Amino acid sequence: MPQIDLAYGNRFLPLTYESGRFEVLAKSVSQPGPLTDIEIGAGLDSPISSPPLSDILRPGESVLLIVSDATRATASAQIVNLLVRRIIEIGIAPHDIAILFATGIHRSVSADEKRELLTPFIFQRIRTIDHNADHPAQLTLYGTTSGGTACELNRALKEFDHTITTGGIGFHYFAGFTGGRKSICPGLASARTIRDTHMLALDFDTGKRRPGVGTGLLEGNAVHEKCEQIAGKVRISFAVNAIVDERGRAVKIYAGDWKEAHRVGCLEYMVDHSITTAAKRDLVIVSCGGLPYDINLIQAHKALDMAALACNEGGTIVFIAECQDGLGRSDFMKWFDNSSSVELASRLRDDYEVNGQTAWSLLDKTERFRVLMVSSLADDAVRQLNMTPSETVGGALAETEGKGYIMPRGTAFLPLSPGS
């Protein structure tokens, strides 16, 4: 029988399976391998809808680089290293360059994570800034959107001559795709602005997702469009977004205009990373893809959302997510006092918090499917989250029957059923 290794944190869990019973939902994306420094440099020299950096930056100016935190795989170590070197070659001094981490409402980036995200060389030589969505002294008003949403963003975005965003393009369960505008909103927004944009994902009258909001959707997606409006309040000189492989290495980059380059990348990612299935099945085994995708439950549940798209209603999902950082928020469990997702949606109407919506999304899945979870979370916590803890993948599989799918990189490939 064939065997597959399923990523789990920093290691792999082997699974032997019956080929007649399971189909693996993954595909080889046409690419020669990870990009070399020369290939990334060529991408920077031929930007999309933008002049190259050498025509944008001038000696003596200042540059702010925006970098994602440790919950994202963006190939930042390679890309930021090359960007900094290029900026210095143009004539901008290292002390006029700073790196701002787009953490949104996530925890701050540790020193060890900064070394890994930037390389020790860059970490030692370039000043870094930590965003805090709840710190008034860090934030300032950049106006309001057409709908009246206050655009409260990190004030550092006004303190430099140029802002260059970096990020990674992948699927997002309600913003459509990661990358692009998300480096600014939610990445550098206040907690209030993040709340006001994220709540657009829910239709409080029905207790369901708002129409047009979902994985792989941009046009008509209220969350994406609002975040893009807010990002447009900032003068972004240049952007670099990467598509990474299963080891977090850049295999494609989209450099240039922050909006157009991102859109081109999203369209290509959708073509390369969607899989049309013959039909949904009663069983899905899903791995998040290891770190950083399963760093905590709030991040890991995105893979559960993708697995739900391949599973019949009432079916079983075996959810493999180490969650070495636990739930992701110390107060996350408070949302599971509600008896149903509909009740939780009603509660969020009056007392909305971003992570309450994450809890709603998780509860919605555990009501519709039986979820067996393999993780490092305490069994009692898993049960309170309305899932069943399993010690091993094999143990979980022994409790299932019927034909199924295996999704080894649950956040990377979008399963599409006929007609979807």
C-alpha cells in the first residue's frame, strides 16, 4: 500500500493508505524549483505596471519595508535580503531603512523569529519596528473609506519617503487571497479598523457568510474591497509578493504596483492551485502543511475550512495540526460557551471581535462534520472546541469508513466540486 508523509509542525507523520479508498488532492505545479537570487533580481527589474526600484528611489531618501510575521510563509529571508542590498546600492544608507512587521492583532515577532524571517545579517544591520494594533501612540488616522470606516494605521507609514510591501500569495478563507493589501490592512491597522473590515465577512441576519465572501474570491468580496480601499490611503512605492513551495521557498514573485502585481499573482495562483474533483466524499484527511500553517489553532483552522469544501455534509474530517503555540489567543475559548454557530453569530452582532468570527467559522464546521483532531492541544480543550481528540492519524482513521480524500497541504490547494 502507498504511504504519504503528512506535515505536522516541524516533522512528518507517515500514513499508509489504501489506494482504492483514497485519492490525494494535490498536483504538481509547473515550476523549475525555488528561485535563485538572480531570478528574483530579474523579477525586480521587470515589474508589473511599475517602473523598477532604480527609477523610484533616490540617494538620501528613507525606505520602510513591510514584512509578514511568523504565521506566514513568504520567503522573506531571501527577498528582503535582496531588496535591502539593492536599496543600499541605489545610495540609501542602512540607517535610513527600517523593517516594520505586519502583525495585525497577532502577537509580536520574537527575536529568534526575526532572525529567521530576515536572516541574521539583515536583523543585525537594519532597524526593526513591531506593530501594535492596540497602542494609540503607534497609530494615526489616514482618513475614512467610502462607507465611513476609519482608516487607523501605523504612523510609521507617514514617516518614510517610500513604503515597500512584501508578502506571500495564497488562499484565504474570507479575504479570498493573502498578500497585497493585507500587508497594510489588517497587517498595520488598528484593532478597531481590523474589526470593522473583518465583520463584513458575516451576514448577521442569516448567521452565515456574506455572499461573495470566500476562498479565492476577489470581485464582489466586501472584505477584500474594504481592505484594498484602506491600503490605498497609503503611498506604496513598490510591492513584492511571492508564491512559495511546501518548504516556504519562493517559486514565483510578482513585483511592481501593489494592486496590479497582486491581482496578477492571485489569478495565476487560482489556476495552479485549484483542483476539480469528481464529487465530494464522506471522509477527508487534511494536514495544514506543517509550520507556520499549524503554528496555532487560529491559523490551522484555515485548512479545516478547505477540507470542508471536499467533504459531504455530515461526513468526517481528520484534522492534523500540531498547534505548538496553542490556540493562538488566550481568550479564544470564551467563544465556545455558545450552543450553536447561529447563536454565536447573534452574539457577534452586538459584541464583535475578529477572533469571535474565527470561532464562528470553526464551530460552523464542527456542527456540519465530525472532526477528529490530531494535535498537541489538551484533550479537554479539543472537546470544548466541539472536536474529538485522536492520539494518532492511524487511530483516527480506524474510526472512519467509506472513500475519502487526503489533502497533504490543506491550505495550498482549493478543491472545487462540479458546478462550484
